[in-house]
Amino acid sequence: MSKIYDVIVIGAGPAGYTACLYASRANLSVLCFEGWQPGGQLTTTTVIENYPGFENGIDGKELMQEMRKQAAVFGTEYITKDVTAIDFAAPTKKVQAGEESYEARVIIIATGAKPRKLGIESEEKLWAKGVSSCATCDGFFFREKKVAVIGGGDSAMEEANFLTKFADKVYLIHRREEFRASKIMLDRVKANEKIEILTNKTVEEVLGEQKVTGLRLKDTQSNETSELELDGMFLAIGHIPVTQLFEGLEKDDQGYLLHKENTMTNMSGVFAAGDCVDHRYRQAVTAAAMGCQAAIDAERWLEGQE
């Protein structure tokens, strides 16, 4: 008979690893599905300077490796596979990974969210080399530089305004004439002397070899192309929560999982933490904090069942 774990954690970013740490340290048996990118999005970030405890910053991959090892010290087991199916209905939840099946009394979902991208080859090539989706994370590296923000909603306005704290010049590039952003947010951008708005433009190519040197833009009305010299590009066109697999769990209209009570979802014994829930902050430290909350909630829920 296969082992029944106390907790299965699906996801291996700061939320997942922190949930593993707290749950295993509470003397619960924990199995973590890391997927094929252990460490999540942070492994693509070169230097993290806003995670507490590292005055000189820390490499994203290194931080995730340290979190992983810390949870392993207390007994967390790891499987580097993607989950392919889940049965939430039974008292003991069943998790399928390919041909293998695993069981647990509690599930903690920490699958994160992926930034929505433009889908061009040069964007991938220069990711983390001047292309970013997080001004809060990476804005500091563009002090006295020129950068562009791609998008037309409130998030794009927030990113553009935030980046003016560091960059000398910020271009806000939008594919249409009209903006989805609220009037107050758009007015703030228009009032900021460091920001120049470019409408009816799409990014055809991110220029540069080892780092971003500019953008090739296409005018959506005339089809003419032009080049814009700058040092960085920030995407603000939304995120996609990695929640498509979780049928039966309540989600908002964007696909983010909803909490019913504390960090528990609408399904008893199923908890969620990190960027698959949080579409506002999306920081490593807030994801880790929610992973801690989910593990504590799970432990207390298990005690209540006993």
C-alpha cells in the first residue's frame, strides 16, 4: 500500500518551499511536486535585492536552492515532475503525475503565475538581460537609464510611474489610442515629465545581443517601423495564474484561486498560497509569507480532523 502523506505541496517557488518548511517542521510528512522548473520564476532572476536578510542581494536560483535545502532538513521529500491530474473529492486526496499516483490528507497549491509575454523570440533571448515583468523587482538596476513599459492598464501606469524613481526616461508604449487604465492613473502618467506616451505601437523586436539596447516598433495604423534606443523593457500586460488543472476550485474571472476561509479554498483540506492567489503584490516575500500561512492553516485543520 502506498504511503499517505500528511501534506502534498504542488509548486516550488517561495510559497511552495516555505509551506514545505513550516509543514515538515511541524512534524508532518510532506511531499513537494517541483515540476520541471524547481524554484519557479525566481530562478530566472539574476539578483534579488529586496528579499530581507541579504544586504548585498542574492541570486534568485541560489535563494531557491537554499529554501529547498532548508525544508529538506526537516524531512520534505521532492519529486521533479508535473502533476497531471488531481482528485480533490475523496477524504484522502489523490495526485497523479504521469503513471504514478500519490495520496495526502491535505493539498497546498503554490503553482504561481506566469507573466503574459509578447511571444517574440528576442523577448525570450533577452529575458532578465533588460527584459522584465516586475518594476518593483528590477527597477533599481535602471538608475539613470531609458526604459519602456508595455501595456495600457492600471498596472502599466503604476509601473511607469514607479520606474521614474530610477530611470531618466520612461516610454509608455500601447498598441491602441485608448487606454484601459482608470482616468486618475492615466492623468498621473500624463503629468509626469519623465514619461512619454507612444500609442498605436507594437513591439516587433527587442534589440541587443547580451543586453537590451532598444526596440523596433511598428505603427499599427501606418505599418511603418521605427527604432527606439533604450536600456530596458518592462511588460505590464498581465499575468496568467497556473491554475488550469484545478477543476472544482473557485477562481476569479482571471483564473486566480479564491480563499474561502483563511488560506483554504472552497474544497475542504485544499489550501492555496502565492502568486496563483495573489494578483496584487506578486513578490517573493509575500509569496513566502502566504506559504507560511497555508502550512499553519493546514496543520490546524488536520488537528481539527483528528
